[in-house]
Amino acid sequence: MISAVFIFNAKGDVVMARLLKDGVRQSVSDVFRIQVINQTSRAGTSKDVRSPVLTLGSTSFLHTRVGTMWLVAVTRSNQDSSVVFEFLFTFAALLKHFFLKDPSAPLKEDAVTGNFCSIYEMLGEMLPFGYPTNMEPTYLASVIPGLPQQKTGFDFHASLLKPGNDKAEKAAATAMDHSYDSRMVSWREPGIKYRRNEIFLNVDEKVHVTLDSHGRCLRSYIDGEITLKTHLSGMPVCRFGFADERSDTGLLDKISLDDFKFHKCVDLAKYDTDQVIRFVPPDGAFQLMSYHVSNKFMLPFKVIPKTSIQGDKMTIRISLRSTYERDAHHPYPKDVVKNNITCSNGKAKYNPAENSISWKFNKIYGESEHSLTAELRLSEDDGFSQKHAVAKSPLNLEFSMDMYSASGLSVKFLKVVEKNNYRTVKWIKYTTTAGSYEIRP
């Protein structure tokens, strides 16, 4: 996204440069100084800058002026300019918040040079691989040494207010009174009220599995996400922790969860120390986190198929052991003259339009075992190669299981604390569905 960030002073000198991607040199700053800053200095006013975007060839300079300083983001590809400008404006507000005693004062060169190391680390934390993220002051102050933590609030809009706007200043002051961990949260508006306070937590997992003809697992992983829908008044603080529903020990002691991705409202420092997810939720529906489980877990289905061919007769036998609702499909050869399908439970039928057998269950109880046998008589036009190609085709499963977690993840507790101490109705739901679930004969 962003290849480099430069901070210029009023004369056009580079005060700070952070190169984020290969192929970008610091000498590219000369282009911006000549094309924008020098021309603005000759004109004597910043109003003569015709556009906040300068594009030369494949390189674009997106810039804004804050006090006497220029903040410039360099991109080398076609990017969403609104995202880049949102980063620049937030970066400017953070500089004022952390390094100016009076956030309404103009940003000057000594504020940057006097805090060079902290600002340089901020850029690295906010722009991993050039993508804007982690721009909350609470998080930055917790991971970057030297950032001041004495301020009691941060409001992006308040830092950009024009003097004399009484209504805006009053609204900003009201917002600053509501704080989380002694700092302002920008993702939630203050003053939210509900007659019935509720929180809905959904754990959704997709299981991806490949099995061989003997039921052995060749590949397996789970992609999961936790989504919330909150109807909560005020500025609540929510906390929940994980548990392994198959034992008394914690989930993270047995199951390794890789590639955690959290919403910006999560207090990462609290999670690192106590493995408790603590956050002030946005209002309404949002994704709190996503995760990827790549190690061993209990498979929801064990399917063993067997196919035999004798002349024009093909026999398919499927043994199924499962716990929840599922839907299995086995490919059929074309030109089936006659079929005889029997199953111990559920309903199975031949679908001529799809050339497949469909075996459906409305409900399967735990640790139960079922079987299907299909005898097919093919026309003489079906060659030997087609019969064997069908015999080697994979089986596909589609299923949806409510209140079941394939990874073993479960919510041990969910707490909501708010200064008004109201009663909260809590709902927790688990859903596991099939991603790519194949059995290779």
C-alpha cells in the first residue's frame, strides 16, 4: 500500500524518512521538494498547491500540511487514496496528541526532531508492510517505550477543529469525558442508550479436510471467526476467555491457534499477559477476531468408501461415522441403466441431472455408524476408462452443525461491566460448517 513516509520542514529538508518497501530510495524525496515545496515557497502561500496528490510516472505523492511540517506518503501502485489520507490525518493527530502540550498549537520541527525515535517506531508499528493498522493511542503507548501516557483522551476530530467552532468544541469535550483505560476510544460514540442491553457472540468455524480411502487424514485445518452484535448502553468494558470444552485445562495449553487477527478495540497487552480478551465494543455487529487452526483436531466425520467393478455392474459402499447433520455426494457414471440404492439411515437417491448420489441426514446422533450400498448397472456405451475414473472420483461432504466447535474452542466466561451496573442478556452460539471436505477413494 504505502511504500515510504517522509516528514519535511518548511524549507523542504527531510526531517524523517521511513522506507517500508524495497525499490524505494530516499532520493525520491527530491522530487516532492522540487515539484511541490519549492513551488509553494515561490508563490508564498500553501493555497497555491492545486492538488494533494502528485503523480509522476508510477509514483504518487499524497501529502498534507500540518503547521510548518509536510507529511507525505509515497505509493508505487494504484491505491485507495482515501485510506492513505485517513492514515496521514490520523498520524498528524497522533503527533499532536503525544508530543504537544496544547493539541491546538501548530506542529513544529522541534516536536519531531526531539521525539525522533518514538515517531520512527510509531511508523513501523502503524504501517507493517506498508498497510495502515494499529493506530490507536492506547495500543501505541503500551508497546512503544517513551510515548507519554499522562493524557486522558484522544479524539481525532477534536485535533482538527477550527478555532471558534463552539458546538464542535463542546461535542469534543463531551466525548473526552468518556474514556476506556483512561484514554478515548474512537470506534464507539458516547451516549448510546438501549432499553434492553444484549450481547450476541457467535463462534463460526469452517473445516477443511482431505481423507484417503482408509479414512486417514491427508490435510486438515480450520478457519474460524468470532463475531459480535452488541446493543449495550454507555461505555461498557467486555471480557471473555477461552476454554477447552474437552478438558479442564485451558484451550491454548492443548491447541495452538495460529494467525490471530484482532479488531482494533482489543487490549492486546491484556491478552498477552492473561490470555483474556478485553475490549470496549463498537455499537452493532462487527468481527472481533479471526483465527487459523493448523494442528491436529478431532474430525467431525469419518467416511470410508469402497468401489468395485465387475463387468457392467458397479457397487459403491460408504461407511459413515459422524455426530451432526451432513450431506454427502458421490459422483455417478453417465448412462446408468438401473440403480439399486439402500442405506441404514437417512435418504439416498440418484440425481440424473448431476450424475451423482445424494445421501442426506436430518439428524445423526453421536458415535453412531451408518452405511450406504449402491449397485449400478451401466449401459454398454460406458467404457472401462470412464468406470474407473468415476471409481476414483472424490466424495464431497456438506454439513452444518449448531452448538459444536470442531477446534474445541469454547467461551469460558463473558462479562460486561459498565458504570451504571445494568443487567446484560448474553447469547453465545457455535456453528461449524464444511469448507472443502473431500474423501478420495
